[in-house]
Amino acid sequence: MSSAAWPELALAKWAETRDTLHLWTQIVGKVRLVQTPWINHAWHCTLYVTSRGLTTSPIPHGERLFSIDFDFVEHRLLVRTVDGERRTIALEPKSVASFYREVMGVLEELSLPVEIHPHPSEIAGAIPLPEDERHAAYDGKYAQRFWRALATSHRVFQRFRSTFLGKASPVHFFWGSFDLSLTLYSGLPASPSEHAPPHMPKWVARDASTHEQAAFGFWPGNVGGPVAEAAFYAYAHPAPEGYSEAPVRNPAARFPNELGEWVLPYDAVRRSKDPDGHLLAFLEDTYATAADLGRWDRKGLERTEALPPK
């Protein structure tokens, strides 16, 4: 059971699938982005973990609603409408351009035309989605393992989030950065970040960082990036003095200064005798340091009693 919940996910074994799947999720995510009213911190455009993969949740289109779901059990993309219509696209080796044409074709067929910005977000030097014939890999075994890692991370993140009474994001999947994310807020404003990822307007990054926050997530890694393997992360905005020296209990955790956040390798969690406990400790330690050094009102933001009462 543990090996299924915490599957091996060495990036070298599925890097091409990871890159293709990243771009496929961008196509689907951009559909939700342009059809949904803006919610603070871009929470309206994310995907959500399900018992079979990832979903957009209901998307408005005039008076109609539809959803798009990645099913990594049967390896298909499902487009379903509030009227009971349903279309299926196979998840199999195919180019990003082909996937783009299939998705847009199905939406046209269902009288749900959507026009998205064709350039991938947060990826330097990327090929426009309708033209990308280079990324065309799909290893179903590793796509499924990635989803299981997301699902397990989601479960632990929800447990960690459950006692926080303040403003908090859903546990959701950002298709731009390709990571599962959870953010907790102190309730106080902060100076917005001036960081702007490639092909993303600066005002979007500013909107995401208007308030003090402690953020956590899971990322599958990126070949050639500062974190090449799957890892959990934690950061604070603004980072209080001393945050990089947090007393994190897991010795595998590190704080690369060039990254500016805490990183805990997924494998260090997966191989431990108590993966849930190791991940929870990492989340708790980095949160406590951000909250204490940032002088958050922890008594007002945290629930101490167990619910429901016995």
C-alpha cells in the first residue's frame, strides 16, 4: 500500500512525458482561465486532484457549464457538459499540437468555442502550443505515478491545513509552474513581488503576493533546473530574517540560497518509515518558523481543539 501511495518517480525515467504533460495541462488550464472570472491570486485557473486524475471543476460558457478531466487510470481526457454530452480524447503518445487540435475540436463540436493564448506560460523559450510537434511523449505508467504522488501529497496537505483558521488557498494544481500548492495567510498586507516568470504578465505575480503568506507544495522536478528531482518545497513572503535557518527536523531538507526556499526531496519522504509523518513535520516546521519570525497572530489563526468533539 505504501509503495502505491508513494510511488518511485525518478525524473530521468519520465522526463519527456513530464514535459509533454506539463504542456497538455496548460492547454486545459488556459481554457478554464479565459472562461472563469478572476479570483484573487489566480485561484480561478487552477486544476484539482481527483480520485482518477485532475479536473478543471465546472467551467462557465454563457449559461452552460462544462468540465475537462484528466483520467490517469484509463488514460483519457473527458469533456462533459451540464447537458449530459460527453467526449473522450485518448491520452497516448501524441504531439502538443495534436492534443491542442483535438481539445479545441471537441469544444467546437460541443458548441463551446474557446480561444486561449497560444504561448505556454512560465516556460522560457517555449514553442507556441498549436505548433509544438517536438513534445509528444506519454508513458502511462509514470503519468499515473505522478498523479498518485499528487493525490498522496494532497491528502497530507489537507491534514496539515485542517487546523488553520485564517485565509488559506485550496490545495490546487498550478499548470503554469506544474506543482501542487497550498498557501496560508497571516491576514496582513505585504509589498508585492516584482518577480515575473517567463510569458506571464508582471501584474499576475503581483496579485499573487499582495499579502503575507507561507506557501507549500510538491513539484516533480525539472531537468537542468535548480531542483532536478521531485521535491516538496516551502517559502515565506516576505521571508522574515532567519527563515533560512529554520529548525527543520528532517536532515534531508535544505535551503538553496539561489532558490530562496526550503526543499525536501520526495525520495527522502518516500523511503522513510513514516512518510506522512516526515512530510507533516516539514510543513509544520517551516510554517512555524515563518509565523513566529513574521509575528503572526498564531492564537487567532490556529485551532487547537479537535473537531468534531467526542
